[in-house]
Amino acid sequence: MERKKFLIAASLAAFSVSTFGRVKISNNEFKGDCATTNDILGPFYRPDAPTRRDLTYEGLTGSVIELQGRVFKSDCVTPLPNALVEIWHCNTKGEYDNKSKNFYQRGKWFSKEDGAYTFKTILPGKYLNGILYRPAHIHFRVTEKNSQELISQIYFQGDPHISKDPWASNKNAELRTLPITLKDVKGNLAVNFDIFLKDKQ
């Protein structure tokens, strides 16, 4: 194998192991330990958020991001269509919309045939939890008929408040602490979060 192809293959293999966990083949089936870890639900979940991908609106402040990813089965490689992905987070002032009929910064969407989902939203602000600020985070609740429910959160690399937060600093949150990347030449921002569900027991 020529050097260039070898380096590409090696880097992809390393990415797969670090992102998806170990994948083994047993009886011609994939077995993995890639399941996305849980986090606290928090006090601000609201059921019945609208089905929508665009959570932005006129007058909203903050850096707009495309939050995207794919939902997979427990074998770490098989996409899961029709998984319900719910997200919610605060605005840049650290406020959640807990009462209005508009359900600001809240929405849900179903994954497509290839497991893909996407939301247009903003990077959330922060709020005090006691005497400390919680790091910026986005809540997730993911449900699918053949899978265990996932309740989790994502955080963002470089956030100085992660180290003192008991949930974000937990080792289980390492793979949920994500980079914010430049999506295109126009400076649009993206965050990628692939989700791996456990099978129902």
C-alpha cells in the first residue's frame, strides 16, 4: 500500500476507535461498546416540543450553529431511522423557556433512513448552579422503539467551566465534549454529535 493511502487508512481507523469504541465481530455480528453515555435530565425538560429543525427566530441573539449527527444501533455501525431526537437548551442569557407556547430553544426531529438528524440553533449561554456556572450545554432525549431511552447532554471543547462542573468533568462526558468547527468557507459553524443507542433489554 502506498504511503498516502496507508496514512489515510490509519487515521480513519484511529478515528473510528476513538469515536465509536471497540467493535468486535462474533458469529458474523458486530458487537461494540460505543453506547452514548447518559447525563442528568435537569429540571427544565418540557414534553410536547414542536417538531422542527430550525430553532432560530427573529430577535434571537447568539452564534448560530448547525447541530448534526447520526443515530446508530448498539452494533455501532447500523443507522437507526425514525429515532425521535429531542433537544433543549437556554438562550445566551442562561434562560430556559419553561412556559411560553413558542417553546423557544426546544424542538424535536426524527432521524432519516441513514440515521441523520440536524437542527439549526445557537450556542447556549450559561447560568449559575449554586456559586458556579454550568458550562454551555445542550440537552438530548432520544427514543426509538427497539432501543433504550437516552437522556444526555453535550458540552463544548475549550469551555473553562467544564473542569469544575461535576457532570461535564466526569469521564463519561469526554466523548460528549465536542469541537465547534467551521462548516464552510462562509464561516458557518457546525457541531457533530453521533448517537449510539443500547438495545432494549
